[in-house]
Amino acid sequence: MSMKPVLLWSDMLILVLLALVVAGVWLLRHNETFRAPLRQVLARPLGAATALVLGVYVAIGLLDSVHYVERLPDGPQGEAQYSGEVLSALDALLTPLRERVEKTYSAPFATHLYAKETLTGPDGRQVRDYPRLVHGGAHLADTDQEFWGDVLLRGGLGALGGVIAWLLCFPLWKNRPAGRPFALTLLVTLVVLGLLVALAPHYHVLGTDKVGQDVLYLSLKSVRTGLLIGTLTTLVVLPLAIGLGIAAGYFGGRVDDLIQYLYTTLNSIPGVLLIAAAVLVVQVQIETHPDLFATAAARTDVRLLALCAILGLTGWTGLARLLRAEALKLRELEFVQAARAFGVTRARILARHLLPNVMHLVLISLVIDFSGLVLAEAVLSYVGVGVDPAMISFGNMINGARLELAREPVVWWQLAAAFLFMFVLVLAANLFADTVRDALDPRGSRP
Amino acid sequence: MSLTVKDLRVEIRAGGRTLTPVEGVDLVVGRDQCLALLGESGCGKSMTALALMRLLPEGGRVAAGRVELSREGAGVEDLLAQPESAMGQVRGGQLAMIFQEPQTSLNPVMTVAEQIGETLAAHRALTGVAARSEAGRLLEAVGLGTDKLDAYPFQLSGGQRQRALIAMMLAGEPEVLIADEPTTALDVTIQAQILKLLQDLRRERGMGLLLITHDLDVARDMTRGPDDRVAVMYAGQIVESAPGQALQAEPRHPYTQKLFAVLPRLERRGQRLDSLPGRVPVLDGSSAGCRFAERCPQVFERCRQEVPGFHGVAEGHWVRCHLADPEAASPADSQGRGVESAGENPPRPPFGKGGSEAGTPILAIDDLSVHFPIRKGLLKRTVGQVKAVDGVSLALAAGETLALVGESGCGKTTLARAVLRLIEPTGGEVRLAGEPLGGLRGEALRRKRAQMQIVFQDPFSSLNPRMGVGDILAEGMAALLPDLDRAGRARRTAELLDQVGLPADAAGRYPHEFSGGQRQRIAIARALAVRPKLLILDEPTSALDVSVQAQILNLLSDLRREHGLAYLFITHNLAVVSYLADRVAVMRGGKIVESGPVEQVLTRPRTDYTKLLLDSVPGQVLPDK
């Protein structure tokens, strides 16, 4: 079956970003001031371990960014016809998870649905019981007898596969300074991967949601949305916050007044309302121009980008205020005065003297903001102005969990899965940023 | 009553290793006695004081020793054996401590009366009216009126704050007062007042005074009494302990001798100051012999192998040095004592041209004023002006050194920045080599900037911590010497590092890897990079130890001789002025009150203010008038 690649707007941005990163690394590969901190990050146990975890997330996100549509049988006049459903490379990999949809909720590793239904027995009698799942544990003849043995066997094999893969990787880090923590993280990652490969095709490892979709699949698909919102919003916030914040602090006077008025005004409007209004405007624009979007995926994608832009445009004030205060302090320091005495240009003073000395603040608040943004997406989805309801995201998962937690018995796995994936992501990002900050600080102790 | 410290050892655990900033310290402070604990930064003197008060920082602990407080009728108690709950009565009640920084040792949101009242309530159970009248009495004792009772710290000047703090410490009627650099942050005239106050108070009350200082002259002034002693600390140990007079007359330890020899003095004009190379060793217990061996000019074999004992050389005079060991014939006897080493430098003719009559002055300041508007209200109307610099005229000839002397807030730093056009002057004119700077903009101003540069006071904030030393030096060249290409800049960087006496590999390192003195050398090299004719030195040595100060002063006089640089030397330290400057201008309240050749101003001052300044200098290093 042939296919046609599709390039969504966000894919394009990701490609540009990726190209910039690759080009940057290529250009700076011999630059010692760039390589030394990088080597140092990777040499630290925590740095290497968190880089691995982040790498796994980024890989999932990138795989999910290669989109295509499948080709359908040719139309009556022989013209090519394509499916309206945009799939990604990750979808292709996860086809078994994606296609094996149950009727409704089922718990992790369940073989039966979570709620009783009226069933018609072979003898025609109607009974209320938990029906068997269509896919989860369908290969078992007698679920009560065989379940544990089957899970342990498959899980054991999967874990064994992970350990073997780990041993094969052994020469890679044998002489690396990062040592044990990295090896341990790699082991855990590979074992988890092995378990999932062995078990996920036969069971719903993290259960299913209201419409019977596999929660593991939803979680993996949410990674791209989370990363995208975090990264793109950050890209909008950074230039605004750094540029305006440092300029306000350094130049003072009229410039400072103007920038302060701007962010005070922005801050005086309740944030959620401002975002809601902006999102609604965008939404109306999208809905009045359906001809601009070839597929539903293109529409949800543009809505996501708009959300990032809006979050970024309203979210720079906190960091800007922090940087303004820091720049106010720094501009009086004597090394800045000395640079002025040399007649160094203002732009250069900002770039060489102020910016490097506020980078630690930028890095810390960015990582905190990153987790905040993933959470903000959940809040906004709750209000109904977040990402498109059809888009799979942590926000929508948590939003759905709101009703599930009110059920009796409680459906906890969707929330737990979203929490687990976000927790690992945010923790890894935090720890990684810590190591990067230490490595960039020339005063830090060097190993 | 006396405070006795025996064999005190303090350990600090930091980053996986144990440092011993204080080791084997013995001290006695008796009634009405002043003990000056003298030493350069990092020698462990403050750590000793904190250990006495049991206020050591996180990770620090007293590993050995006793701190005994004996009182008539109360016997002897070991403070280190007391439970923490009992220390509350000791701190403030029997031992009180005054800190260096009057800005931060008072609580900004409490009035003076409230803060004194806290001590009174804790130690003498006085509250209400009784406490207030006692607080008033204490304020009068320290020379503040009772009208300051309801003042907040921000309403007091630095000297008044230090007085209020002393009153607070006296409130508990302590038997021993520990003063940790009590006057370092103060101006010289205020310093003289506070030191006199401390002397008077200890006489009146019979207090013991443990004065911690880095200033030899302050130590000398405070230990003129027959019972008073000076203990010199180096690298965590007391290396010499003697009666104040005896130590001044004949220092016996090579380190103490060096400390005296590196001081700038009028009579040392034209000579190189003696220097003390090297750094204080890391105190991780790895050194086998004498801790001063690495820097000692009279070092010999035994110093590196054997820890020297504390030998008595005269009545009440002990020295921790093998040279003073009466049982061993030391090789130094044949070498002679280190005091003479200053004489090895043949005296050179005084620097400078002595007068400014020849040619156009390199810098001419004519009626310069800098006024800062005071703005109030919503529309920021200007309601008044602070005249930081008010009609100053000065001239500086090429190769000449003009010292600008004044107390903090007199406008000397503002003047320097206005000359450099870092602050726009409100009026008057600055001419550099005959050309007015006033109207210059953009490129023309940048070209002029290559001719004058500035070196700042604090070597820690004057270098960007995120730039390598090579980049720091190259920055000015890139901006002001566009003819130099990358290779040319690198060559000049190496040349500059050599000139200021730094190793060539310094270019690849970051400022934090250097000590204060080395950082100041980097700052000087940065200023020299663009080949200026005039250097403005804004208190370049006041943040440095005396031994490092001597190195920097030597460097400055070398550079002046080699490059014919003119210096505008801003300082409050008259000893440095007398050593280095050709002419002096005394500044007060934004105006120049007196100026003239250095010998004339320092020996025959014409104005009362200059006389007051000279009289306040501790140690009276200047020749008698």
C-alpha cells in the first residue's frame, strides 16, 4: 500500500528547528568553549542519565512528527485517492495498539470490561456480567487459570530481551566517565521497553479509556503535543522576555517605562480570559475558512500552533520582570562600566556582559515554565479553549479523568498514565537543566 | 575576670575535605586589656571570634580546646561545655560582639530603642520606662543623644549606626567585647572617633577588648597601654604574640616583619615596597613544617620538615619560628634579620615631574559639576538637586600622579565617572590633551576613550565572571584599536599579561580562578590594553590586603615609569597618597577644599578639614607637623 507524505505546519517548524540544531552542532563541533560544557554535562552521572530519558521522549516526539496519508484504491476515473486520516510514523509502529479498540473502559491488564453489561449467554438467557475484551488477553482460553502464567512468561521474556540489549550496549559506555547511573538508567529504559514490546500487543498495559482506546497509545501520542507546546511556547517567550527584560533594565528611563506599561497592562488582564478570548478568535477564523485546511489533522495542528503563540505572547511577563531586575543590578556593576569606558557598543554590552550573566535565571525559569505550560494546556482544555478536543494530549487526558474520578468505582489509570509520563518528562528536564546550568557556570567545580 | 582560650582548633567540612582554619590558638583577654588579633584576610581571625561566641557557620565545629571565662565569685566556666540554652546568657551578657558592617548588623525595621531594649530585657530584665531610660543612658555613653532613641537605622549615618550597635552590645554589660573589624567600613575621621570611643569605654567599664583587625596602624593605636598585646595570626595559627609596644619596636617573626615592611610611607617614596609573594596555604593539614615556609625570605631546611614551636624571645614576647629557638643555632644569624631587606633597594629619585607647568596638561577639568535631580510625585517634577560634584577644577600633566582624597560621599567617584563620560556632567568642561570632551559623540568619543581608562575598586565585580581573561583583555582592543587583527590582539594580550606579572596561560582562564590581587592586575592590564595616557584609579587597593597592596603599588609605579602614564588616583588612604602621589587634591561635599604638592598638603595643611583628616589617620604614619 503506497502513501503520500504530509507536512503539517508544526512538522515544518520542527524540521527547521532540527536543522538549526544539527547545523549549529556541525558548525561548533570544533569549538572548545561549546564542547567543554557539553562534554561536562554528559560526563556527569545525572546529566547523562537525564539526557537519555529526554532523548527517548524527543525520539517519540520526532517519530510522531513524520506524517503521511495512506493511498486508497483509485477512483472511478483512475485518479489517486487518499485517506482523510493523517497518520504518523509512530502510528505505524503502534498499529496494534491503535487499531485494537475495546468497547469502553477496561483496567490495566484486564481481560474483561470494567463495567457489567447485560450479556446473552449461549443458551439465550440474559445475564449481567463483565464481558470479555475483544483484544486484551483474547489469546487466553481460560482467563482465570492462564492469566498470571502468561503475563509472567511474556514479561520475563521481554525483560530478558531488555537485559540482553543492555549487555550488547555495554562496550559503548565501558570507558565513559558517566558510569553507573547512566548504565542503570539505560537498563531501566531497555527493560521497560522490552516489557512493553512483549506485553502491549496482547494486553492493554495501561487500560483503555471511555471509547476503548489503549491508554498507552494515548500517552505516547501525547508526548509530541506536550513537547511541542513546551518548546514552541518557549521559543516565543524567549526573545520577548530576554529582549524586553534586559532592555528595560539596562536602558532605564523611557524604554523602561514603556516596557513596564506593556507588561503591567498584560498582567492586569486575567490570564485565562485573555487566552480564552484569543483562542476563540483564532477558532472562529479557522471555522470560517475550512477551505484552507485539507484534513482535520491540519486544522487541529494550526489550532495548536495558535495556542503556543498565544501562550507565549501572554506568558513572557514574569521572566521579563525577573530579567529587568537583574539587568538593573548588573548595569551598575563595574565590569559593565569598564566596557562602557571602552566604548563597547550597547548591543555588544547586552550580548556579552548582560546576557551570559542572566542565563542561569533564564534556564531555571524556562524549565519551571515548561512544566507549567504542559499543565496550563490541561487547564485550558478544561475550559474548552485548549488544544482541539480531537487532539491527543496530556491536557485532554487529564480533562477526561475529571469525570472518571467521579465515577464509582474510580477509573484511575488514565490520570495515572498522564501523570507518570509528565512526571518523568518534567523531572528529567529539571535535572538536566540543573546540570547544564552548573556546566555553563565558569565558577562551578570541574571534575 | 578574664577570657582564656586554650589550644583552640576549628574544623570546617566542605566539599568532602576537612579544613582547619584555626589551629592551636591560645589567647588571654584580661580586665581592661586590649588584645589586637592582627592578620590578613583568610588567616582565621574572624573564625576564632565566631568560635568563641559559638556561632560557627554551617559545617564548622570546634574540634579541640577550651574557652574559659573566669569571674570573681563565679569561678571558671568552659564555654564550650555549656549547653546551647546557657549560651544565650553568655552571648551579649558576658561576651558581646560588634560586627564589621553597620549597615547589616542593625534590623532596619526596629528603632534603636527597641533594639537596645531587646538586650536589656534579655540580660537585665529591664522593660518599659526603666529600659528606655537605660537605653538613653547607653546612647549618651556612646556619644549619641537621647533624641536618637526613636530613630530607625536608615536615619543614622554609618558612624552613628556603629555607635548604636556598640550601645546595644554594652546593654548586657559584657565583660569582654569582641570587635570584628569595627571600623573597616567607616571613613577615617569616623574611624578615629569609634576607636577612641572603644578605648574610653573599656577604661570606664573595665571591659576586656578583643579587637580583630587587618590594619597594623589601628592595632598600634589601640595597644598603646602597658597591658595591651598584639597577636599576629597567619594561616590559622598565632605566629607572634607580644606587648603592643614591643611588637611595633621589634617584630621578630619574618611574617610580621614583612607586614611592616610592605606598608607605603612617605619616607619610602621612590623606593620599591617590599613584597610578600605567594598565597596563604590551603589549610587541609597537609603541610608538614612551618606554614609560612613557602613565602618566608629566611626559610631554611628545618622549616619544611619540622613544625616550629612557640618560643619566648623576651618578656611576654613569643614567636612561632625556628629562628627564635634558643636551643638551635640558626643559619639566619649569618644572614641577618629581614628588617634590613628593605634597604636592599637603593633609593631612587622620586617619580614624576614634580610640577605641572610644562606643556598642555593631559587632563584639564574646568568648573565641572554633576547635579542629580531629585524628582517627586506622579509627574516626576524636579524639586531639588544633589550637587555631587560642584564646580571642580583640576589639571593633570602627562606622567604626573594626582591623588584625589576624600571621605565617602564627597563626590570623588562621581567626578571620575563624569570625566570618563560614564555619567553626563551637568556643567563645566573636561579637556583631554587640549581637546574638549564635552560635545563629542559616537566615533569621536570612542577614539578619545582610548586615551583614558579606569581601574575600579572591587576586583570581584569589575571583571565579567563569564568571560575568559583573554576575552576581557581583547574586548577593549576590539572596540578601540580596530587596526589590530585577531593575531595582533593575541600578541598584545600575551604582552600585557607579562607586563602586569601574570603567567601567559592566564588568558585561557576565568576571573574566579585568580586571587584579589591577581584580579586587580587583570583589571590594570585591561585598562592598559588600549594604550591610554591617563589612568583613573578608583581606590584600586582598598579591597586588598596590605601585602597585595604593596605589589599593586609597585606595579603601578613601574608602569608609570615605563609608559609615562598619568594617574588620577582616587583614595581615602593617606599613606598610599604619601607614597605614590605628586600632588594631592582634597575633596569635600563636591568641592576641592585644598590642593597642592604632596609634601606641602600632608605636612603643612592649610584648611581645617585637611588637618582633621590627617589627625584621624591611625598610627600617625605621617611626619609630625
